[in-house]
Amino acid sequence: MGGQVSLVSSNCPPELDWLYTSNSEEVKEFRTYVRTYNNCFAFTSFGVKYDKELCRRNKGIYTFRIQGQVYHFINELTSSDENLSHLQLYIYDTDHEIQNRMKSSEKLNPVILERLIKISHLNPYSIFFRRLEHIDHLNSVQINIRSDVSLDQRVYNQPSASQVAAIWSENDVLTKEISRDIVVHQVSGHSEKVQWYFGCYDPLQYPLLFPYGESGWHYVFQKQKNKKTTISCREYYCYKLQIRPNDSSILLRSGCLFQQYCVDMYVKIETSRLQFFQNKQREIRADLYQGIIDSVTTGEGRGSKIGHRIILPPSFIGSPRDLRRRYVDAMALVQRFGKPNIFLTMTCNPAWPEIKAELGPNEEAQNRPDLTSRVFRAKMEQLKDDIIKHQIFGKVVAYVYVIEFQKRGLPHMLLLLILVPRQKPLSPDTYDSIVSAELLDKKKTSSFVFYGGETHDAWTLW
């Protein structure tokens, strides 16, 4: 943002850094099941429907793929049974904490758990909840975790225990409930939802990514040069995922946990955009779509039975109006210039040397979606320049392309090209002059693209 955004880099304890970088067998086991270890120490539960088949490492590339909405819930302080989980493990029976945490999964190693417990003592949320063990009469306690962080992260990026704004009250019901606080009851019979705009949304769910409890994005983030303009959710996370030579980011080294984090934060960004358009319905003129459309689609003629409808503008990618606009534009091109002549696909190759050069020790390309997406985008733009500007297939009068992600998480492009009438390939010999194929050498890790009678390294084309 041209210097408008400046955040202090997240620090990593030496013990946790060793777990992410060492080559010992127990550490390799930790990195394999890092999501399980993180969920074991998370203060909140992660409610999501994900594809378990893609998360199995014995079936190709590991991919964290979800369907539906993402929810984070924080449990009550005590449990009616002996099945303790999440923040409850920080309060009760801490003398047998390793045994209690081992019950959540058979994959956990007690040696690694002991290390992580020591690391968790640096987390201010862990410090606060552990202190509740020594407080008597918890039956009527209600805790409010103040999530509106007003401190500037450029100065107070690493909070101490005293800076965690958590208030516990002995009243059964607070006189005034603050909507932006996380309320934790002693016994309530239900869990409280952690809203996406809470500043502690990130550190509560990812203690192995935020060991010092530093806050994630929240509403009070502001740009340096203009204090009236806040940093959007998208701007913040794009900034956090940048690769910097002098900043060894713990996020980029967290393996498959980084995949979960990216998907979770993407849902947060989309939720932020959806809420923005929900609050801008008057500007979108959503009133023009009320009543008539609802009546036609539901067959309802009574106005009192017509529900409220949220209209998304064409600028929201993936919305019905956006898809319709793209379809109509594509059909207009076909109507004007004729049917496409070349259907070209391009898929990211994790063995590209540009990707391997940026991987750190013990890192895998499948766990760096930020890196693979950026390299793929750069190569895609270069390929488009070769086709459109340099005219390797001939003069292109129109083209349509779609970028999608394969089932295994690698970016993929579909490109349709319409050539000028005099250069359209009309015979098999013409196609043979621009397309060739050969069996690749198994010993070579890079892939190739073939066009114009030449072989070009670093692209994969089918």
C-alpha cells in the first residue's frame, strides 16, 4: 500500500522455531500432524466440513478443502462430563495435562506435547485461563474477552499478560452485554460464537501460529497516512502473507496448518465483503429487486410473506450477476468473431525451479499456496504475452480465460482463443505445426510446453 501499512513481524519462540525447522524424527512427526497439535491447544473449536480424503497424505498432494460456512465457538468453562476440550484443558486438572490432551487423538506424541505446553506458558490467553484454576467459587463467573483492540500493533504487537483485556464478573447476568465481546460462561449449556471481526479470532484458534497472542485483523486497524481510513481485511492478510528476506514468517513455515489458515482467512475476507454489500443495499438499488422477483419465484402474492433479499453487485466475484455478465460477454465475443479455435489449459507444476528456489528448509510446495499461486500467475501472464502480443499462434482477435483450482489445490487456467479468419487452423497439418507431444523423461522434474514447433521449459500443457 505504498507505505501506508506497517506492522511489526510476528516473533517466534526458539522452541517453536525448532519444531518447524529441525530434521529429527519426532519433529517430522510434529509437522505431519501440525493441524492436530494446533487443534489440541486451540482455545476455540473449528466448525467446518472438509474433505477428509484430500487431507490424507498417502493419496497425493495434501489439500485442505472445505464446503459451506466456517464457525469458531468457545466452550463454557466447565464440562458436564469428563470430556474436556479446548480452553477447559487450561483450567482443570493441569497436573495431568498431557494425559488429558492425549485423549483427543492417538496421533499425539507426549514428548512434543510437553514442549508445546511449555511454549503455551508464553501465551497471554493461556496465562489468564490457567490462573482461573486458583480462583474459588467459579460457579457464577462470567468472562468477557474484550476483542476490540485499540492499541496500535506497530507498537504493541506482542502483548504481555496484563494487556489481555479479559474481565470476569460474579454476577449471573451482566447489566449490559457488549456485542463485540466474547462471553464465556461457567455453565451455560451452549458455546459462544467467535465472530469473524474479533481481533482475537486468529490467536484463539491458532496458538501455534500466534504463540504470543498477538491480535489479527480488527476494525480499528488504520493506515499510517490517513487515520480516517481503516485497513481492510483483504489488505491485512495480503500484507501478512508476503515473502520478505529479513522476516522469517512463522505462518509460511507451518506446513499444512498454513493451508487451513489461508482457507479460514479467505472465508473471513469473503464474509467481510458480503457484510459490506449487505450494508450498501441502498446504493446497489436493491429495492428494485424486492417483491416482484420474490413473488414470481415463490408463487406468493401476499406482500407480508415476501422475505428480504440481499442483492450482490457484479463486482462481487462469483455472484449470480457477475457470472451472468461474464457469460454474456463471452457469448457476445463468439457472436462477433466466431467460435474459438484453440482450447488451451495450463496447470501449476510444484516442481518448477522458480517455486523450489523460494522454498525454505523442510518446506513443501503443496503447503505454500501463496508461493505456487504467485509463480503460476507470473507464468500465466508471460504465456498470455507470448500468445497475444508475440502472436505465436497467429493474430488473436478475442480470448476468454478462467482461473480455477484443481481438486488437489493447484491453480489451473482454461484459455479459449479466437484467431483472425485467414489464420484459423483448418487442417490436421496446421494443428501439427503448433502442437506436439512426447513422453517426458522420468528423471526430469520440470515439465514442458510445446507450441510453435519449439519446446519451452517450465510450463505444463495438455
